[in-house]
Amino acid sequence: MKNDKALKTSKLIEQCIWKTDEFDEPNKSALKIDSEVATDSDKEQFLNILKTGIVDDNWKSNYANNYRFFKKKCLMNG
């Protein structure tokens, strides 16, 4: 979706997920989110999902499974 509301929502979400510079531009190498319980592999999958919106079929982390679930639900309702 590329309408104004979708773009504004996306920008607001980016500011919640990524650290931003003085112009509120996201730094996609600096996450605000950290987990003390996830494995390094799971964290890497999470970061890749956030950066690309793509989930490898071989990924089995909860992040990957949840992303697949919600993507499927969105496609069914969209």
C-alpha cells in the first residue's frame, strides 16, 4: 500500500523499531528491540525479516513462524 496513511503508519513503525538520526530517518543497522532470551540465530532472522520482509523457507524461529502466519492472514483478508 502506498497511500498517505499507509506511508505515515510505516514511518511511525520504523521510528519504534529502529534508532533514528536527528532527522527521524531510521538507521537499519541499529535496532531498538533486543531480546535476552532469543538465540543469536533467531535474532539474525528477526533482523533480516525487519530489513527485507522476506522469510527463508528453512527458518524455524518463532519470528519466522509468526511472520508467515500474519502474512498469510493479511493476504487472506486483503
